[in-house]
Amino acid sequence: MSHGIFGTRIIAAPMAGGTSTTRFAEAVHRSGGLGFLAAGYKSVAAMSDEMRVARAAGVRFGMNVFVPDPQQLQPSPAAVALLEHYRDRLAADAARYGVEVPPLILGDDDGWQHKIDELLLHPAEFVSFTFGLPDARVIAGLRKAGSTVLATVTSAAEAALAADRGVDALVVQHGSAGAHSGAFLADTARSSVPSTTAALVLQVRAAVGLPLVAAGAVSDAAAVGSALAAGAEAVQVGTALLRTDESGARQLHKDALGADRFTETQPTRAFTGRYARALVNAFVRDHQDAPDGYPAIHHLTAPIRAAAAAAGDAERLNLWAGTGWQSARPGPVADVMSRLLAEE
């Protein structure tokens, strides 16, 4: 059965930080889905190498790229003061492991233009963006190079802007999704966000005519069916695949998703300065008032997170998880994909 431009109804979310490896993307592909690699936090060379390996394996894949926010890269003096204050507060966390909080790093755009240049030179079948929208020239260039371009949106207003920029399809991300929110319009009222992923898909479907991919709490075949019935062409799955054998996530993270001691998730800026949904641990509780500031805070907390992982301390690690995390199971990707693809 054909499933439009994606050829499947299950897309594996691009999970930056080492989770979405080429092995993981290949396992998703072999199991009837479409895997995405993640350019975030990688050098251009590393991104290029991953694409080369995936192509050599005959794998269909997409590449996800973070869109830099000029306001975050050039914060106001008041914003810098808040970041410096947060840096001082992190000293106690760092001291637990005998590491230091690094100096504030501003202006890191994650190699944005170099990554775009590489994707224009060596196109991926799909390129998706999150945290914002590239300008129309970038989108047109990637499409001319042969890529299908997707933008991550969290509201009908963001969807309309993305459609105007010329993207081919949209990833409609509900607030129930794990890890970073792709929201980029500051005036999107939280109270206006529909309560379910399917309801958000319906809202976006009424605003634009592009193919939609539903993301957020897609943890079983019933959730897949609900999103498709609402008008999505496919669903994007992250947390449900995070504990799999082929996932590159830390074992500490995988185990935490199955641990009884973690009982809720919450959007937090504590780890990166950008809202991301995570299991509520000590670090999240201790830093409820973390300021806005991505990726500056990502760099500030990096030594703490690395040391916590090395020490096997899940209380100060970024344990990204969607609201459906309790249904995530260990085992091969193929087993999870089989459950997700099961017809109701």
C-alpha cells in the first residue's frame, strides 16, 4: 500500500545527541518505516559521514537540521545577566562530580550555513527543520536539489507561515512529544493548544493543505490510527523507539524510561535553555526557573550531564520523554514497528 510521499505511515523522529544513529535508521527502514538522522550537535563532517553510510546501506532516510534563532545567538545585556546568574547556580551541580561549568558561549549556530551547503551539494531525500523556519531561498534551493522539505510546527499559525515559505510537508508536533519543542512563534498561547495530537492535526489541516506528519504521544497502533483519521499522512515516533536495541541512547536513559521511580514528565528549560519534555528528576525540580537561552545553556550544562552519565546518576541527566513514555519497551526496532504498524 502506498503512503504518499513518505511510502510509510511510521517515521522515526530525528533524536539528536546520539540516539538516531545510522544503525537505528537502517533498522527502521528494514522494518517498514522511514528513519531520520539528526544533524544537531554534529560537525558537518560527521553529518556527511552518516549520510554516506546510510546511502551505502541502501537506506531511505531524512536529515533534520536545527534552525538558529538570531535573538538567542545575540541576547540582550539583560538576557546575558540571567544566563550568567544561572551559570553561577549550576556550580553546585558541577561540584558533585568534580567538574566545572564552562564560560558562557554565545553565537553558536551549530554550523548552520555549512550544513545547508552540504545538503545542497549532497542532497538527502528528505530534509526537516525544527526550532524555526529557513528563509524561502534555502527551502527552494533544497527542493531544486531534489529534497522533500519538511518544517516542524506546533500551531496553525506556524503552519501557515511554513506553507508560505514553500515547504512540501509539515511535522505537526503536539506538546505531549518528548524532547525539544519546535515552537518558534512566541505569541502562540499555550491555552489555545488542543489537548491531543489528533486535535492539533485537525486544527492544522483546516489551515493548510500540505501533507502532515503527526508527532506527540504516538505510542501504540491506536494512537497511529487516531492521528491518521484526523488527516495526518504519517506519524513521527520518538520515545516509543528510544529503548530499542538499535537506539543510540544511553543505557541509563533507556533504563530510566522503565524505572518505577520516575512518575511524570514536564517541559523544562533546565538542560538546554529551550523547552523540552523530560522525566522529572532532581535537576528538573531544582531548576524550575531556568531562563530562556538556547544553545547557551546547553553548553553550560554539558559537563554536568556528561559527568552524571559517567557516574550512572539519572537525577542530573536530560531524560527526554513524551507523555506516552510508560509504553516504551526494550527489544528490537522491528518488534516496536510491528506493534505500531498493526492494523486496528
